[in-house]
Amino acid sequence: MMVNAVAVVFAVLVAAIWVAESEYIEYNTTQRIVPDKLNVHLVPHSHDDVGWLKTVDQYYVGANNSIRGACVQNVLDSVISALLEDKNRKFIYVEMAFFQRWWRQQSKATKIKVKELVNSGQLEFINGGMCMHDEATPHYIDLIDQTTLGHQFIKEEFDKVPRVGWQIDPFGHSAVQAYLLGAELGFDSHFFARIDYQDRAKRLKEKTLEVIWQGSRSLGSSSQIFTGIFPRHYDPPDGFTFEINDVSPPIQDDILLFDYNVQERVNDFVSAALAQANVTKTNHIMWAMGTDFRYQYANSWFRQMDKFIHYVNQDGRVNALYSTPSIYTDAKYAADEYWPLKVDDFFPYADHPNAYWTGYFTSRPALKGYVRFMSAYYQAARQLEYFKGRNETGPNTDALADALAIAQHHDAVSGTERQHVASDYALRLSMGYEEAERLVASALASLVNQRLSSYGVNPVTDIQQCPLLNISYCPPAEATLINGKSLVIVVYNPLAWKREDVIRIPVSTGQVFVQDFSGNKIESQILPLSNATLTMRKHYVRAYIGKAPGGDTLKSWLAFPVSVPPLGFSTYIVSSSKQSSHSSTISKIYISEGSTNKSIEVGKGNLKLLYSENEGRLTHYVNSRTLVTTSVEQSYSYYSGNDGTDKDPQASGAYVFRPNGSFSIKSDHQASFTVLRGPILDEVHQQLNPWVSQITRIFKAKEHAEIEFTVGPIPVDDDIGKEIITQFKTTMKTNKTFYTDSNGRDFIKRIRDFRTDWDLQVNQPIAGNYYPVNLGIYVQDSSMELSVLVDRSVGGSSLEDGQVELMLHRRLLHDDARGVGEVLNETVCVADKCEGLTVKYIFPTNPFRLAFMMISGYVFHL
């Protein structure tokens, strides 16, 4: 009996399968919003980093796939093909640096089809910059420039203007992003993913992931923008990723195949949608259908989304549709909902208790400085390009513009890329500079010759510039002035106001004097180079140009004041002098023996700094004009980087700052304190140890001090990574409060161990109080203010009342497990011998430095 029963059941099953037929299913993917249902907006996207583990070009063509199998060219080819198959499908694209590369390679026929996709709304450009820029470490002008380049491309090729900001991956979000790169840019909304884990938990509970973000208190409502924060990351809910190698179960709707699961997958979809609906307002939610470098085989995604939209809408419990952030934004606006107000910014960012992403505020400080310097040069070069007139066949600023735009990427200037990628960014900047340098030389020669022609002087043909002045290397200025030859210096001011400043150039002799263009003698001063400067010059010239600097004649800087009109230039002549009485003043040198308790006063103008001779340290600040006298001390320390071997395996790395103890850096010897005095400025040279030195400059005509730091190579022979800081301490009562800038614009109030939006649980009292510093940081009380300006992005804080702390350099030996997969251990190699990178800072400095050009070997007669 049992055998017969089994046979009967088997026969029935065979009969059922035999009569069923597999047939083509036309999926209904028509876009529609249903007012009385939960609408799930599916937004297909690919987040394509403009360099990170691979270079931008390697990512585009799919090279170096042993690191990561990513090919953006495949993404765009595949997406366009999939969109053309179904008019209801949609896709958003963000990074114009990649899209431009792809667009250049397309046929006219393909371009016509793509323009139709854009015009119909199937393909929409979101954000629209050349890259998805970082928000902590770039200057606001660079943010504007890189966004403008991308938007210009979109406008010229497609006559479209992006409507929505899409900063889904940066590691914290700035107030300038909200108003300047959002509301004032004309965006209707702004979306991102990364937010502090404590902040996210509260917003999920209170349904405040979507807010009105007011980035500027002074600009008020005109600076605010609707902002959405993703409830998890910028990928779909678990179980809904469909790249060809992803593990999410597809919808199997062919009844002739095993594992038919339509209802099961519909239930999964509805469950995930209702879960997200519980943490947001209105009956609209967004799923970001994609993540890093997805859609290399786009049909794998679109096939499943077609099915989900078809079957979920047949089910009827929720409504699914292809959408874009623009459509989603319109739906949110139409809901007429009340949204809470968010002010200021979203820094610092932590993704778990011991992982504050505040180390990258300083990571790769040399690259950060190079980007800032090239940005300043680019602004001046663009002006000169305009004055001269653009030549279609001659050099231009385009290559430098493109290199700077790519360098703003959130894994570029941030310092969170692999070393070979950082080198690629620097190479692009260098190549862009070389072309812009030829343009600047040509434009300046034209301007100078217009002036010289009125004096009957032969025209200038050879203008040279000195891109390696940061290592005190400038061959035109170091040339020996013989046979009546003079060095003519053209100082260009790209600012819109008159500049009066002091410039310094390296010279091979002190027997020189300076005149302006009218023949008036300009007071000047000769200052010897410090030992640290000479050592750095010798090593890095060999590293950069492959040979040692010619001769050992360079010993000094020549300093003299200049006055330059707005958007104009001034000319100065440096000539040799046979009579020492006519030459530049040689600085008087005082070397402390550290044996007395007296104070040494430095500075000839209103500002004076007092140092303890015994300890060689700063003790007081005095301003005779403002009648401010206060104690101030400066010191150096380092944090040892956590190696991740304790209970929480979180190490300090390129992204994360996790200190494991603080250690003071003391002077190795007493003879490290030298004072140089002269008519224009005084300098204090201090060598704390073989790898930390500084020069403090006090100019007669200014009321601020300038500090030049030289840090490196950081020693790691003890197998401990180090993060170098400097601190300025006063007696001011600042009530836990300090102020840092936002991308070089507004200053934002910070309160130690406090967040405006939630009750902070303090797990990392140092790293959790670090903020990005692009322009400056200050503390104040009822009567005084201490301000420190910077020449590039760094991390900074005020960990004690009256104190300012800045991180200058990082060299670490462990990866922080945030994806880069490489330790932050920058080195420089000469003749196969590598040592840690040395970095030079100058605080304060104007981000638009005077760009001065050298004309060597030129006989000048007035």
C-alpha cells in the first residue's frame, strides 16, 4: 500500500510539471506614486571613487584589478545599454571626472542616445562635480572650482543643471557644504550617509534623519536646505544587492525551475520597507540601490528591480518605483511635513566608540600643503590667462584645473588613499603646474615688457619661477651676480586689495642691495639659513630632481618689504654691491648658552615675544599698541598611535585617530636657541631634537608672529607610530569653548565633550574633540583672543581652557581597517635609501601667497 501511494503522488507531480509552460513575462515597471501607500523609491546608483585603492585612470579602465576588480568604463557602458532596454528604468550618476572620460570615447550615435536618456529623465546627473569632494580638508574655493568644472560640462553637453547634492561617502559634513555648495548653489536637497553612530541612533529613534539644515547662522533661512541622512549606509537593505557576485537571493519566478520564491522575496521587500518607514516621516522612503563600483553588469541589478517593482505592486501592500533623488525630493516637499532644524555641521564623525575619523584631518600633510599651494597658484594663473588672452594653441590652466578638481576627492586631499594613488595625484598637479607655469611666464613677460618699453629697455624673454622654494631651492635667485648683471624680481598680487608684505628669496651672497623700479633703495636684510633648512634642502633636491643642489654657496635668505597693487605686479631689482655699507643689513646673531635666568625680548615693532634663555621657551606675548601683555607657552608632544591589540582592535590609521598616551618632546641640548635680529624682522631658531625644529618670525611692521615648523623624519625604530602635535597655552578662562573654521569661511563654536544634537557619551576625550582646521582656530575670554592661522588643513582642538592644539604630522605602523589596507607610513627615497617624510609648515600664511618670479641674467638700466 505505501508503495502504491508514493507512486500516485509522483504521477500527480509529473503531470503538474508537464502541463505548465515557461513563458515571457512583461514586467510592469511604470513609474507611479500612490498617495495612500508607502512608496519605496528605488534609486539605482554606483559610487565611483575618483582614486582610492587604485588611481583614477586605473579605476576607469579596470587596470590593476589585483587590488580591486573595478572598471567604471564597464559601469557606464552597461548602464546605458540597460536604460535603453526599458524606458522606465532610471539611473543617477555623480562623478564627472569619470563621465567626461567615457563621453570623449563615444560615437555621435551613442551621444545622441545618451542625450535622449538625459532629456527623458532616465539618466540624471546628481551633485555634478568632477568628484564627490571631501568636506573636512578642502578650501571652499577649491570646492567651488571643482563643482563648477563638472557643472559646466553638464551644461555645455546636455543643457542641464543638477538639482540635488549627493555627498554620500565623505567622513563628516561641513556647514559650508550645506549653504554654499547646497542652498546657494540652487540645490533643492542634499543627501549623505555617514553620521556619528550616537547621532544616528537618536535620529532613528526620533524620526529625525531628514531635517532642514541651516549651514550659516548669519545667512539664516537663505542658507538652509532639505537634507536626508540614510538610515544605514549608501547601499540597499540587507538582501537586496545584485551585482553578479553578490549573495542576495534573486527572485526566481520561472515555475519550471526549482526554488520558486516570488512571494518569499516580496515579503522580504515589504518587511524591509516597513522597517525603514518606522524611522522616517511621510509615506516616502528611498533605497540607494547600489554601492561602490556597482553596475559593471547592470542587467544583474535591473533584472531584479524590474521583478520587484512588478511583483511588489501586484502584492499591493506597498508601492515600488524607479526613482531619483529629485523625484524623491519633490514627493517630500509635496507632503508639507514639518522638519526639524539642524544648524552648524556634522563633525567629528565616529562609527563606533573608539573610532573617531579625525586623523585624516592631518594625514598626508605634504599633499595637503601641495594642493593648497597649487590652488593659490591656479587663482593667479587664471587671472594672468585672462589678462593675456587665451591662446588655443598655447599653454593654459586646464590641466591644473582638472588635477586640482580630482585632488578634492574625499580620498585624495583627505590623505586616505594608498601611496601610489597619492603619488598619482601629486604627479597630475605637477604636470598641470608645468603648463600653467609656461602660461604665467608668458603673461608676466608681456606685462613686464609693456612697462619696460616705456623706458627703452630691451624686452624680457626668459622669466623663471621657483616651485621648490619650500625646500629653499631657487637656481635663478642663487646665481652669482657678476658683470653688471642684476636679478629682477616680479611680484604678482592676485588679491583684490593692495598687499604690503615681506618676501624672502635664497641668495648666494650677502653683498647685494635692492631697488624698486624707480631706483629707490629698499631696506633689506640677510638672514642665514638654519641647519634644518640646509639639511632638508640638500636631501630633498636630490629626491626631487635626482641630483644635489649645485655648489655649496647658498647660505642666506634675502628679505625685503614689497608693496603690490591689487590684481597687479611690482618689480624689484637685486644687484651686487662692492661696498658693504650699501649692502643689505646682515642679521645679528645671538646664540643662547642657556646659563642665565634672564628673558630675551624679540621683535622691534609693536609686537614682542619674550623667551626664557635658560629653557629656550616662549613665555610672554606683548603688544605695546593694544597694551596686551599675557603669558603664552608653546610646546611639542606626540601621541603614540594605538596598535589595535587591546580588547578593541581599533588602531590609529589614515582615517582614525586613536591615541595611546601622550609624550612631551624635549630639547636634546641647550644650544638649540638662536636669535637673529635685523631692521625688517627678528627670527628665533629652535632645534628641539634631530627631527623637530622651528623658526619664529616677528616682523617689524606686523602684529602677528609667523612660525615655520619642520617635522620629520619621525622615528619609528621603536615600533611605535607617532602623531606629532604642537600646543599653545595661555591663562585665559575659555569655559571649554573654542572656534574652528568651516572650509576657510565661517567659524563654528565648539564646546569640549559636548554635542548640540545629543548627549555625548565620551569614549575618546582627545580624538573626539578634534575638528578640521582649514583657515584657523581660536580661543577667547572677555578681554583677549588667541588665534592660530594655518597654511593647509590640519586637525586641531582645545583640550584645556586657554589652550590650542594642532596636529602637524602622522607616521603610523598599523592600518585602521577602514578599507585602505595600507599603513600611513610616508617615506622619501634617495639612492635606494628611504626615510620618513619631512614636512614644513608656515603659520600663519595667506592661502593666496605672493607669487614672485625670477628674471635671471638680465642687465637692467634705469
